[in-house]
Amino acid sequence: MSIYFAFVFFLLITEMVLFLALIIPLPSKVTPIKKHFVRSLNYIAYTNETTKIVSRSIFVFIFLMFVDSIKKLQNISLTSNTYRNNELFSKSLNNEYTGSQIEALNKNEYYREKFFAQRNMYLTGFTLFLCFLILRTIHITNELLDSLAIKKQHDATKDDINTDIAYLNEREIKDKISEYEEKIDNLSKKILLEDESI
């Protein structure tokens, strides 16, 4: 494997680990760490200009490698018949091999080239796919975290409102009780005054 495909393979492994870290459900004690991790990924992916330029350059590089591997695979498929029956190849072996051995060498070479082209195509294709998948997952996770924060804030304000209402209700009840106590006292005084007058 050439060095740039080794780099693509390393990038693919890194993307797989990152994607798994994003989608694994975690307990609530670890959720703040995940929130911080996702927020930093969001900053890296969408806000930081240097990272944007580098990631887009890598994406274009991998996309070109993907197109090249598809083109190479098509060329191998188109030239398979002519490659197997190539007279120059059989003459270059100086009659050391029989016809069936030459055909076996041609088949082995053909299948080897086809395998490498397919491997490179799948490697770059899955890397591109995971690139899009990770960006979308970061976006969805950020939306989820924002909606959870809004819900938590709404629940907190709702609890505050309920507490305020309960406090107001309690205060109103105390005011009404004191008002009724005053009326009772007034009425009892009236009754006492009327009793004295009789």
C-alpha cells in the first residue's frame, strides 16, 4: 500500500472511531464531557477557518483518489481481454513457460491489479462517506443538545413559575385568612355591643 493510501486508511480508522464516539449512548454522568466534545468538534468543523481549508483540501485529495481508482478499475476491466492475450508478454518470457502457465501469470496479474483497484476504490469511497456522515452527525447532535438545553431551561422556568404561583397562592390565602379574622373580630365586637345594649 502506497503512503497516500496508508494515510487514507489511517483517516478512515480515525473517522470510524470518531463516529462511534459520537453515536454511543453514554450515561448522564458522562454527558457533559460528550457535550464539550461535540461543541469542540462543531467549532473545529464549522467555525475555524484554518481547519475548514485543511479539511476541504484533504476531502478534494481523497475525492480525486476515488475518481482515479474508479478510472483505473474501468481500465482494468476494458483491457482484461487484450492483456491476457498479449503476445509481447509471452515473448518477453523467452519461452520459459508453457501457454497455460503464461495464461495463469496473466490471470494472476489481472486479478492482482483488479483487487488493488477495488481496494483503493472502497477505501476512498468509505472515507468520503464517513466524512459526510460525521459532519451530519455533529450537526444533529448539536441540534439535540440545543433542544435539550432549551427544554431544561423551560422546565426550570416552569418550576420557578409554579413556585411563584404557589407563593402567591399562599400569600393570597394568608391575606384572606387575616381579612376573615378581622371580619370575625368585628362581628364578635358588634355582637358584644348589642348584648350590652340589651
